[in-house]
Amino acid sequence: MKSKLFFLLLAVMSLTLIIACSEEVEEAAPQVEVTKDSHDDDDDHDHDEHKDHSTLEEVLERGVLKCGVNDNLTGFGVVTSAGTFEGFDIDYCKAVAAAILGDASKVEYVPLTASARFEALSSEEIDLLIRNTTWTASRDRDLGNDFTATTFYDGQGMMVYADSGYKTIEDMAGATICVLQGTTTELNLDDRFKSAGLDYTPLTFETNDPLQAAFEEKRCDGWTTDKSGLASKRAEFPAAAGGPEALVVLAETLSKEPLGPLTRDNDSEFYDVVQWVVFGLIQAEESGITSSNVAAMAADPKDPGMARLLGVPYGDGKVADFSFGVDPTFIQHAIKAVGNYGEIYERHLTPLGLTRAGSLNAMWTEGGLIYAPPFR
Ligand SMILES: N[C@@H](CCC(=O)N[C@@H](CS)C(=O)NCC(=O)O)C(=O)O
């Protein structure tokens, strides 16, 4: 126990040092969690807390899904001028609400910054986090999260002014780079420059708006984040600052950024529903089921697999029961609400210029990674 106390003290001291000396907020956060988990007495308690109640039951009782989202990233999660949320991630919140509650409007959106998002999930402020979040080993291990299947395969990029002359990262020795705190971006940036022996100065921000202001004032030479985020910010770059044409995204992809939803650890009923909604919308695309034909397909499924996916009998058979604690027609509700994977992509990401064909986000049948295990 004494040695536990020593390590606890050591962890608190190093955390203080990290916060005081650097801006690597994300590295600091897992240490807090690890310290918590290293208490002998609390160890089981922490896990039991999440085992004891099911988020699925809570959502069903509450009648509303609390979804942690981005409110400042066109394409993924943004608030419109009418005050409504929209985007690729937002549609997944809607799909889960439709699957569990039969109504895609029963979502309470909780906007979160990159550095606040994990705490919001573990403290149960939200049920589900869908905020362009990258699946990494340490986030899975230390933060009490479980990642479902990836909904968008991304990678980190670097955006610079077209007239800067920068063509590669190697050209950027000595540059100042704008980056968001609490992101994988911040850590990958450091890996990339350090391993190439390149000096750089990170200029870190809690949110995008002040970051963009700094970039427009040319206080930084490069802006790095997920390539999807760069496409989104470039498309909206104000004419007064030169518009999209003033910017280029370098060809290099610095990292793998598989983005997708997260639930809490040890919450498997809820996790399963979210996971199979993600897969269900992929399978719907593969099976040719869309928001407009789903009712007709449910009335007359083309094959037993389609009947299982939509939770309806095939011929004289019975309805397959996947025992997810929700209505067997849950995927049908999700498809009705937001359409299949391809429809969601088309609606939110194609307009940003994120071409799907030939990318990792193409269907597996077309050489991509978008694949659902069998519904049986
Ligand atoms: N996928 C990365 C980066 C996520 C991230 O926060 N990206 C930025 C830029 S794409 C963002 O969402 N900014 C919106 C904001 O913070 O206002 C991660 O999980 O750490």
C-alpha cells in the first residue's frame, strides 16, 4: 500500500510538471486515470460502477440519448444558423436514437472540445461520444472507453498557404504549427518532426476558432489536423483571408486516424446496439437498402439475410432475435432516419470534396475498408 501511495504521489507530481512545462494535455489525462485505477480498493469498484447499470436501460427510461459531439466542424458536427445540429457524426447519434427509441429526434446534443470529450463520457455527462475521435491503444486502455467499428478512416494532414513554397514536411524545418490540444494530432506532429530531426514550434489551442484566427494572422506557418478536418476548414476559409484557393494540403498523410463512436467500458448491452447500428448501416448499403426503399424491403425482403437485418420474417419463418435489448426492427428505424452508410457519406462528406471512390472509406466490395460482419 505504501508503494501505491508513493506511485500515486509520483504520478500527481509528474502530472503537475507536465501541465506546467508542456502543453501535451492528452498525455496528462491518461496518467490521472491510471492512477485512479491503481488503487487496490477502488479497482473493482470502478468497474462495478459501470457494470451495475446499463446505459441502454437508462436511455430507454430517460427517453433521450445524450450524444457528445462537435459543434464546429462542418461535415462531421456543426450547428446550423437555425440552431440545429448536422453532420456525419450527428447522423450516427440520430441513428442510435432511432434504433433504441424509435425516434431520431430524441437526442440531446452535448458540444464538447477535444480535450473535454473523454471526461464527459467517463463522468456520464453523455451516453455516447461521436466527435471525430481517433481510436488509439492508450485511449482504449486508459480512459475507460470502448470504441465501436470505425465509421470514417482518416489520416493527419498539414495545410499551408499556397504561396508559402512548402511542398513537404521536410521543407518546414523551424516552422510554427497551429494544433489543437488534447488530440492525437498534437502527438503525431511531435513524432513526425522529432523523428525527422526537424525543429518546430507548436502553437496550441483549446478550440478551432482562435486557432484559425492565429493562422489567418500568419502566426503559424502550418495548420495540422485530420485531413477531413482540413478539407472542412479549407472549404470554409473566408474570402477576406484569400478563400480556399489560398491554401493547399500537403500530399503526405502523417498518421492513421480511424474515427468512430465510443461508449463506456463494461457497458456491453449499449455497446452492442451502437456497434450493430454502425454495421447495420454498412450492410444496408451493401444490400441496396436506402431510406426511401426500406419500408418496401421490410414488407418483402429479398433474401433471409435482408429479413434478419430488418427484423422481419422471411416467408413463413420467424423473426430472428438478436437479443440486443431493443426492438428487432432497430436497424430499420435507423435506416429510415438517416439512410445507409453511403447516403450519410454522400450528404455530409462528398460536399467537402472528400471523394469516396478509391479511398479507404469505399465499400469492401470496391476495394475499401467499409465492411460489416454477417447478421446471423
Ligand atoms: N481525430 C483527432 C482530432 C480531433 C479534433 O478535435 N479535430 C479538430 C479539427 S478536425 C476539431 O474537431 N476541431 C473542432 C473544434 O475543436 O472546434 C482526435 O481524436 O484527437
